[in-house]
Amino acid sequence: MSTIALTVYVLIWPAVVAVVLYVIGRAFFTEWLEARREGRDII
Amino acid sequence: MNVPAEVQFGVLTVVVILVLFYGITFLISTRIGKKQENADGYMTAGNNIGFGISAASMTATWIWASSMYASATSGYTYGISGPIHYGLWGALMILFIYPFGRRIRAVAPKAHTLAEVMYARHGRSSQLMLAGSNVVGSVISLMSNFIAGGALISLLSPFSFFQGVLAVAGGVLLYTLWSGFRASVLTDFVQVVAMLGAVVVIVPAIFFAADFPAAFESGAATLTPQQGTFFSSDAFLNQGAPYIAAVLAYAIGNQTIAQRLFAVREDLIKKTFATATFGYGAMVIGVGMLGVLALYLGIDPAGGDVNNLVPQMAATYLPPALLVLFFVMIIGALSSTADSDLSALSSIVMTDGYGQAVGKENASPRTMLLIGRITMIVATAAAVAFASLQLSILDLLVFVGALWGALVFPVIASFYWNRVTNKAFTISVVAALAVFLPVRFSLVPLEGAVGIVVDVLSVIGIGVVLGLMVFGFFGARAGTLVGAVAALAAAPFAIGTLHEYTTLSASLVAYSVSTIVCTLISMRNTDLFDFSVIKRRVGDFDPAEADDLAPAHS
């Protein structure tokens, strides 16, 4: 593998992690706000 | 290679980090604490938690300290494809269980443990086999996470290994004890944010601090041809293949997954488990890349122990502020898994121990909660005691994972096929273990005809594993077709050689023997089971459920 390919191969995983973190975080806060509006615990 | 000196924390720094981490986690858990907790909520949080919190919880639970260390070890040992052969198959364990999870939820929507459903389907012996394997897995996992905590604290601070173990065990018990699974799931979100956020920063930081990408060129000579190729047969046969064989076994044998299958809102199972697959895979493979970087740098693991590679890379290349973040990442990973193990163990004892002993109608929710909390304390004490023995965790897990292979077909078939009986389940599992153990430990010489028999059974095992994976998504016809084609395709390469890989062939033999025996006995049964019975037999223990746990959506 070339140096560029290896660099992409190593650094793409933290990028995917960042996307997952955004998806989970956004969903959690949406649910949290909804629970708060309804006056109950999120869980 | 000129490697910078490693950083260490002082006593005060470590105490402040641990007090802040466990203090904040405890405060979060008190936000949802109730003076009188609900017994069902303590185990499954009312069966209706949302996507964000359940995806975070599944991700955090499946990521543990050992998975990060093992992924890096795989990268260091097998080269650039190593982390893939650890993290990808570990991630698929989450993905491949969800179709079965949807079926299990359909037949037992209010269940607390998989073993409880097995009792309703078959009876006591099947339940005890599954519950027993779940308990063994969770105790090993709990012990492993305490060991990882003790090792990390002793490596990065003046504290001893045992002091580190006690700090982690006490911290996890503190925030999990009162609210059980609800506390575990809620705190998982905070822990997953800390873990995933840390990886996003730490991996690139080490990459550039260690003089990559230039070091790829200067270090290329240190790699063998197998380590330098993405398609390494060494990595596949020694790391990947045994893990593919374990994909369904770990998922079936682990109560922490089953608990989340029963807890998440039923229509969100697919979305939750698919997201957790990406979260786990990317995180574990990403951290595993630190092992690949260490290989290129020609670094020798401290004390010759490859488990030290990840902390060593962090302590060598990260500035103190990012090293604190790394410390929190590992503590978060092991705590989120340890609290899930405590919740899993308490659920099994509450449901499969007390609940079944007195009967669902006679079970007292208060007594049940007390038993759950006592279980957590006893399990923590036992895991601390075992942790001081410092056993080889990965060896134990590979062994237990292969043992779980004996359960996979009988458990899955029990949810779909109305001919499977308690007798078929029990005899098939015992028969599989009776063949697995001699093969795994080479108690009989695997030569000549015996070797060929093991190879043939292993080839059938390959068909069973791949067939079941396809069956979950596409049904019986596709599963049978893929299983048959896979076995026929593998036969020319496997027969005559596969028995030399004892870990892999023993695991495959466990699958094939349990499948063959369970199928043969079940086919003779004419008394067909009515699956709607399970829904009537399995339900809430606590009548206050409706008042205590409001629905998560209107």
C-alpha cells in the first residue's frame, strides 16, 4: 500500500467514529428534550 | 527509532480523575433514581427505551478495554489487516444478532433474560445451561475489566495493581447498585461520548506525533510480507476465522446483548444494532491501528506484554492533557462493560434464580430487588478476588466463546422450529461439549481417521455458521443453500488440514455436533410447540410497571 493509502486507512476510522458520535448524540438529545417536555425521565 | 520518554501521573492527578469520573457518573445515575425502584425496570427499563440511548448503550457495552488492547495486539502481530480481523468480526456479532433478536422479542416481548424464555419454551435443563453460560461469560468479562483498570492505573501512576482494581470495582458498583440496568444504560451514554470523542482526537494525535506518514516509509522494512499485505492469510486463519466462528456464539452467550434486545423499543432494534455495529467497529479498529503504528516504529512492548502497547503508545506520544483523555477513554470503556455485566448477572439471578424458584405470580418485587443488589455486591467481590489471580483473559474468552458455539443452533432453532424439544436441546449441547473438549485440548491424537472425522465435522460447522448468519436475514431456504455451498466449497481445502488449527476446528465441531444431534432428535418429535404459549408464560414481575415507567413515545 502507498503512504497515502496507509494514511487514509489509519485515519478513516476516527472519522467514522465522529459520524457515529454525531448520530447517537443528536438522537439522545432529541429524546431527552421530548422526555423533558412530557415531564418524565428519559429512561 | 528515537522514542520519547513515557509520561506518568502523580497520585493526586489519578485520584482527581477517578473521583471526577465516578462522581459525575454517580450524580447522573441519581437523576433517575427512585426511592422504590421497579423490579422490571431494574432489569429491562420497561422494554421501551429510545434509539439514541440504546445505540449508545449497545456500543459502550460491547467496547471494553480488552477489545482495544486485543485489536492493537492483532495489528502489531499480523500487520495492517490485523485490526480488521479483530474489530470487523466483533462488530458483526452485534449486527448478526438483531434479526434473531426481533424474532425473540416477537415471541417474548416482556422477557428479562434469554434463559427465562428458554424455560418457557423447554424447561429447566435448557434454562440452566443457557443461564450458566451467561453467568460464566459475565463473570469473566467483569474480572477482565477490573484487571484492565488495575493494569492501567498501575502503569500510569504510583498506585499498585490491586489498588487500581479496588478503585474501579468500587466506582462501578457505586453508580450501578441502586437503579441497576437503568443506571447502566443512562451512564453508558456519557461514557460512549467520552470514549468515541477521545478516539477522534487521540488516534490522529499519536499518528502525527509519531512522525507519520513519513514513518510508513522508514519503517516498512520491519514488516514481513504477510504483515504488509491487506490480504494476509496468517491474519485470517489465526485471528479472523476463529472470530467469524464466534460471531453468533458471543451474541447468543452474552446476557448483556439479550438485555438490550429486550429493553429497546421493538421497532428500533434494527436501527440501534446497526448503529452500534458501526460505532464498535470503527472505534476498535481505530484503536487497533495504534498496534500497526507501533509495528512500523519498531517499538517493543513494555515488559514483553503486548497488552501494554496501547497505554505505552499513549504515554509516549501524547501530551499530559490528551493522556488524561486517554485515561478516561479506557476507564469509560471498562466501566461501561462492567456495569452491564453487573446488571446482566443481577437479572439472571433475579429472574432465573428467584423468579423461577417461587413462580412469577408469587415473586415479591421488593425481595427481587434486594436479591439483584446482593448479586451485584457478591459478583463484584468475586471478580475482584479472581482479578488478583491475573489469569489470561483472552485465552479464557476464546475457550468460553467456543463453548458457547455448542448452544447456538439449539437456541436459535428453539425460537423458529416447533419440533425442537428440551431433550433435543440438552442432549445436543452435552454431545457437542463431549466432542469439543477432546478436540480443543488434543486429548486424543488428531491424526489419521480421527483427524479426517474432525475435519469433516469442521466443514459441516462452517456450513452451519454461515448458514445461520444468512438464515437470520433471508430465511431458511437461503440459509440452507449458503450453508451447503459454503461447506462444499471449504471441503477440498479444509479436509486434511483444518484439525491442525485446534482452536478453530474445536469451535466448528461444537457447532456441527450440536446441530446434527439437535436436528436428528427434533425430527422424530411429532408434538408440535405453540409459540404463543411463551408470551403467556413470560411477563412482568412488578405490577407497578405501568405507573413507574411511562412510555418513551406518545
